[in-house]
Amino acid sequence: MLEVANLSHAYGDAPPVLSSIDLEVRPGELVSIVGPSGCGKSTLLRCIAGLQAPTAGQVRLDGKPVDRVPDNLAVVFQDYSRSLFPWMSVRDNVALPLRRRRKNRAQRQENAMKALESVGLPDAAAKYPWQLSGGMQQRVAIARALAYGPEFMIMDEPFGSVDAQTREDLEDLLLRVRGNSGMTILLVTHDIDESVYVGDRVVVLSKGPARVRADLWVGLPTARDQITTRELPEFVHLRAEVGRLVRGREAADEPKS
Amino acid sequence: MTAITGDHPAERPTGTNGRRRRPTGVPGLRILTGGAARLWLVALLVGCWEIIARTKQDAYFPPPSTIVRVFHELWFSGPATHLFLTDKALDDFQPSFVNLFCGWALAAVVGLALGILLGRSSVAREILDPVLQFGRAVPPPTLIPFFIVVFDFGAQMQISTIAFGVIWPVLLNTADGVRTVEKLQLETAEVFGITGAARLFRITLPAAAPKIFAGLRVSLGFALILMVISELIGSTTGIGAHLISSQQGMELPEMWAGIVLLGILGCLFNAVFALVERRFLSWHSRARGLDS
Ligand SMILES: Nc1ncnc2c1ncn2[C@@H]1O[C@H](COP(=O)(O)OP(=O)(O)O)[C@@H](O)[C@H]1O
Ligand SMILES: [Mg+2]
């Protein structure tokens, strides 16, 4: 259980980025977070992950306050290319977090290969990250987080650079992994369709400072399908609603600034 | 505090689209062919020198052929079982090389350790910065008299001179490299539980390696200079001592042979170092090659 209570954050003397955010995520839930760009989504995730101490409020994971990165939590960073280590092969990058899981080298390499296969990159194992395209690097970063086998996964626009087909495959992979392992996932996306398609809930943030503008329950069947789910009337209705919430606020902001 | 140059600015390999490939092949090959192409100029200069020296018969400028002959006789006309090295070669080279590498290795180890400390701790940086700036500013040969007083003439004095003189590039570059590791890389390590020694050896040092190697390379060049200087002063063995004794005997070809030897050694050390560096930093140069 993840609880975010009254979380606020400001960078230095700048105006606050986050303002009194309250959020609860139950075990096994997949919550999508959407909001206008620059509204503070990455900041929120960093506070939740324990990488950034908030100026006020608290984050609790399974009842314990988060003051450093919990060891059952993985992060897929928005800036994926810089979070991969250029001096390690792709396989070593993916295998690196498994050191903490007390596995021997052979097991680590095997798990890394499995994770790379799951994101469709078994052939890239011996390459270096900088030899791959942006989309492939992003999938390596996802494979690394999956190989780690965390209970909580925080993903910051994880599919931003991949092509449409791969994106759908990765969305389905995520739903499968969540179904199999019961992982709790917090996913930031700028794609409104995606937020509805993968989410059990969609949290919409407003801008300047970020507040929870809406917290919508996605009442779609658990088993989702790229074609049929997206044509359900509930889906169409929900994506319109989320779209209005995100854009409406942006439009209302404009005359002010 | 800034790093000694000789380094390429740390570039991050972002593998997004729009990268340009350099139209070059294996870098080693390029250096070789480029070297061969430039060699004709050297040959021309040596040829001119030979002709002029023979016609002028100036004792100060013996013709290259004489220098080469003396060079060979002095050091490389020994028995095959000794790799053609003469006894004099063993006498001259051994102390010089031992001093050079002991001094350089000492500077590398201490410089690396202090550099890591300084890179990690901003408190240590603030406290030690004035001392370091001053230490770096002292021209190393000025310490020779001091080391002579402390150690008397000999290997200890020479090694200390070299070590003290060449530690700065390693130390400052390591500190700079360690301090400027990408924040996101450290955060990634934190998320995935890579801490302590694992973080130092798998993240921090590899990330700082391009700067560390640049420092080591500059140091190696300095070390050769300081090796000769420390031997020119009151030493009876080593290549520097050979230079002095041939100067005192007015043996100009021998002296020139020593100068040529030092030039060759400098090139050789640089080449070997470049090979080692390429082995450890291939990711860096290749990432840059694809990206920039
Ligand atoms: N390290 C930082 N220091 C100062 N300001 C920052 C920092 N990171 C982000 N910001 C600012 O905080 C705001 C929110 O950024 P961010 O959380 O990255 O938004 P989002 O992920 O929603 O695009 C932006 O205005 C950004 O400029
Ligand atoms: Mg962001």
C-alpha cells in the first residue's frame, strides 16, 4: 500500500511545483498519472521513490515512511538514455540490479536475457546502449526494471520513444507482468489513450502548482485487448473525459499567463 | 578546481536518431597510415641534416648516420641472449625505468585515492583546495634540492621528485571526474541498490575513467621529463647521467644518441599508454565516434 499524504514540493525559492497531493495506491493496482507537461509529474514520482525529499508532506510505503529508495521499488526514468551505463553491455546493464538479489553470475545473466526477450530485444544483449536507437534504449531500461523483480514499479513516460506497434506490445507486456506478479505500478504518460488502456485508475494533475484534479476509476474489464478494448463505449467516453480534464485546464491557464 | 586538460569534455551518449557516422575505419589503422604518410617529411629533414652535417663537418652537429651508429654501438650491439642490449644499456635503462615507473605508479595510486576522496567530499575539497592549488603551482624541479637534503642522491630522491611532480594531473582529474558523474547515473545505482564498493568500481570509476586516463597520460609525459632532470643532477646511473658524462667528455655523438633515445622513449610510452587506454575506454571513444 502506497500512501501519499499532503505532499508539497518547491525547488529552492521557486514557486511550488506540487501542492498538497493526496494519493493512495493499493497493492497490485496500476495507476496512470497524466497532466500537462512541466506540471510536476516527474517531481511527484521522484518524491514517491525517495530520490527527492519533499518540502512538506509524507510518502508511506506499506506503512513505513519513505526517506530513501525502498529496496522493493524500481524506477524507469524518463531520461532513459542517461540512466543506462555506456561502459556496460546491454546485458550487463540489465543484470546489474540483480546483484542485490544475491544471485550468482550465471543466474543474473539468464534473468537478464529473459527480461530482454520479454521486451523483444534478445539480439541486443551483447551490444552497448549507445549502439541502440532511442526506442530500444527505452526498452532496455524497462527490461532492467523488470529483471529486478520489484513489488513497486515507478515508470516515467516509459514508452515515449518507441513506435506505435512496440508501444502496444509493451503496454500488453506490462499488463501481463502485473497480472502474473501482482506488482503495483505507477505510470506517468502523456498519452491519454494509454493512461486509460493500462490503468485501473487515472489520476489527472493540474498545473502550477500540481494538484490532483481528478482521480477516475477505469471500469473496464481486467482482460484488455488493443482493438476491442479501445472500441468499447466506456473506453471512448473515459478517454474523452480525461482529455477534457487535461486540456481544459491548460486552455483555462492560457489567458492568465 | 579545474581538471588538467588533455581531456575531451565528457559527452553523454544519447542514442537517439540523427547520429552521424564518421567515415573512418579502425582508429589504430588510421594512426598507422597517417604516421606513414607523415614519415616522408621526417626522412626529408634527416636527409638534409645528413648532407649539411657532412659538408660542414661541425663537431656540434654530427650527421644522423653517426648518431645512429653510436646509438647502436652504445646500447643495442649486445648478444642476442640479452635481446641485443649491451651492458651499458642495462646500466643506463634499468635505473631510469625503475625510477620512472615507481614514481609514476606511486603518483597514480596516491593521486587516485586522494582524487576519489576529494571528488566525493565537498568538505575535503574546500579544506584542501588552497593546499592543492599551491602544491600544483610549485614547479616540481624546485623540490629536488629539498629531496636531496632529505634522501641524499639516489633512487629515493629521484622517485620522490617524479611522484610529487606528476601526482597533480592524476589527482585533480580524478577529483573532477568523480565529482561530475551524472546525477542520474548515481540515482539509478541508488534505486537498484548498487552502493559502497560496488558503486565505486562499477559506476563512479568507469564514469570518471576518461578524465582519469587523461590525467595519467599527462603524468606519464611529466614523469619522463622529471626522470631526466633528476638524473642530470648528481646521479651516476641512468640516461640523464649518460647525457651529463658525454657532455663532460665532449662526446657529441653520444650525447645526441641520448637525446634521440629519450625522444623514442617518449613516443614509445605514449603509444603503449594509448593502447592500454583504448582497451579500457573503447566504450567511450566508440560512443563518441558514433555520436559526435
Ligand atoms: N532539479 C530541478 N531544479 C529546479 N527546478 C526543477 C527541477 N526539476 C524540475 N524542475 C521544475 O519543476 C517543474 C516540474 O518539472 P517536472 O516534474 O519535470 O514536470 P513533468 O515531469 O510533469 O514534465 C518544471 O517547471 C521544472 O522546470
Ligand atoms: Mg517529466
